[in-house]
Amino acid sequence: MASVTFKSITKRFGGNEVLHDVSLRIADKEFLVLVGPSGCGKSTLLRMLAGLEETSEGEIHIGEKLVNHLPPRGREIAMVFQDYALYPHMTVEENMSFGLRLKGIAPDEVDRRVLRAAAILQIEPLLKRTPRQLSGGQRQRVAIGRAIVREPKVFLFDEPLSNLDAKLREEMRIEIAKLHQKLATTIIYVTHDQVEAMTLATRIAVVNGGRIQQVGTPTEVFGRPENMFVAGFIGSPTMNFIEGELQLADGGLRFKTEGVDVPVLGGTGGEPAGPAVLGVRPEAIAIERGEARDGAVPAEIEVIELLGYRKNVHVKVAGVKALASVGAAFGGEPGERVGLRFDPAGVHLFEKATGRRIR
């Protein structure tokens, strides 16, 4: 197995620069997820690591080896794509073994690797079937098995679950997490789905506009987002944002805007006063029925969505729309005036001008 290092990577397509001086190190046996919106550059970074795209500037190392000049087959990686790319006329066993046989590996070794991968993925009964006899989830298992038999130093996954329905995506997330535990290998996984990122990663790298916005564990990225993009992208439902002012008051710091006046947890006056954006996650909002009182933030219910064990309550507060995630027992109605209370531990502050987190 091996670590992976990107050093000052820049990628241009003609005059269009899509990656800007990206540096990142992935440790040996780590499961790193590159997450971001479509077109942010995450798949391009993965394809450069695989040798499918050339770098415009910078270096890529697998372990201690510089691999910029090496073809894909010389990089000791295996890649699983969004499209399963199975040969329709071959059986599962033949699909998994085809690359090994082309390399001239001994038949006994090929059989050993195929049977081992099939056992890990629990697809032994499928080895004699062809792809058209398989479900989408089974086909994706075969594609992963084809990567496992190569025994690479690094596994690359490029949005492998995008073609599956919601139920299969959930099942395959669990299978990929188990796979990492069993193989104890380095995995770099690209997705635009922040749920996949949060549930699979040992570390997340959030990418936007060709730049890495933040790198950290799922807990760090969720709990201490570096900027408004990360705060709004990571978390479901997404974070609420309210524009206002930071003001010094009674030796501490308060956030104020129309109908909102809340203390800033830990604010001592060292933070800059002035225009700011308050971010609060839906699960950090409690709703009190009736007119707001005793410092609660006044709001009006617009829509209520029942999700079984929870309700998403859409409200209008300080002239903007916001969302609170509360228990299913909440009995409010659309049009009702209510009071909101924000859990100070779930409140975040950002500079209005730059979007950066206020420490």
C-alpha cells in the first residue's frame, strides 16, 4: 500500500484553468473523499492521479515515487468508474480475470485472486453469469472485484454509486466501508454526495472552483466549517444563513438583525464587530409555539414536512427563509407565529465580505 501526494497541481484545458495550485497528502491506508459540486475539478484531480490526464504544473507521488511520467499501467492503481464498463459477452469470472490474463499472470494465481475478491464481495454464486443477468448493485460489485484482483497500491473510485437507486446506494456505501476495513488499503473516492462523504471518509477534502476549501475528519468539517461554502455544502438539511451585525455588548459579543439578538458563544470582544453572517444548523433550532418571548427569535411557519421520525419546519425569520428540524410530535401549523431558540453550540459566524469563518 502507499500514500499519495499532490504538490502544487495546476490543470489547464486550453486557456481555462480548472485546478489552481492544489496540494494534498493522503496517508497510507486512509479513506479520503473528494467532495464538491459538479464541475469543481475533483474528478479531474483523480484522473490525473490515474494517468488519464496530464498535469499542467506540479507533481504527483505514489509513495515516494514521482509518477507524472508513468502510464496508467505503471502506477499500481485500480479505478472504479461511475459506468460499470463490463464486457457484456463475458461472464463475471471472465470480466474479473481478463486484465490479469492479458498481463500473463499464471492461471492458478488468477483463480486465487478472483475467488478471493468474490468472497470479499459475496458474489461467488454470480461468477458464471453475464452482466445482463445481474442487478445494478451486483454489476457494481463486479466492477469493484475487477479492481481488487489487481492488488493495487491505491484504489480510486469516481462517483461509483451515481447510477444506483437510493436503496442500492445505501447498501453499497456499507459494502465499500466494509471493503476498506477488510483490505486496509488507500482509497480515494470522488463524489458530489455529501452523505457518502460523511459516512465513508476518514478525512474529507471539500473542493469548489478548482480549489480545496477544507480538509479534515467528517466531525471537523461538519462542526467547524472554514467558510460559508463548506458550511452550506456539508450537512443535510443544509445550514441556515442570516445576515446581520456583530456588536459588542455587556463585555461580550452579540449577533443582531431584524428580530434577532443572540449571544455569541465564547465571544470576548476579540472578534471584529461589523457585518457578519450567522449560520445555524436546522437541528440546532428549537421551536416554541406562540408569540416569541424571553429572548426567543420571532418567526412564522410556512410549510411543515413530515419525514416519519422528524419534521422539517420551514419558517420565515428576519426576512429570510430558514429550516428547523424537530421531533415528529411537534404540532404547529402553517401561518402560526412561533419563537425560535438557537443552541449556541450549533451557531457559526462568518465574515460577510469574504465568507470566511470568524474564529
